Amino acid sequence: MKSPQEYKDQMNLLLVELVQVATELRDMSLKVITDEELAPLQKHQESLLAALEKVDQKIHANYPNQV
């Protein structure tokens, strides 16, 4: 089992990447682009959100009194 700090570190890394993807999506949405150009970033964003949800679930399961 990971320590709470390890979970926090993992979430921080995922959040940094999620912000980067969101920034790219925002910047791209200001331009005229196709769905084909947006799809890879949107898929990556969904993947990052799923990873964050998994970490969050593990934290709640392993440390219910510390959340």
C-alpha cells in the first residue's frame, strides 16, 4: 500500500498533465480545427481523469479517516 504522500504526489503529477492538456484544448478551440485534431487530446484528458478518479478511490479506501 502506498503512503498518503505517494498518492498525493501521483495526483499532483496527473493534475499538472491534466492542466497542460486542458490548456492545449482551450488554445486549439480558439483556432479553426477539425474534430480529428481534438480527438487525441480529448482522449488523453479522459484517460487522465480516469487515473485521478482511481487514485482518489484508493485514497478514500485506504485512508478513510484522513480525507
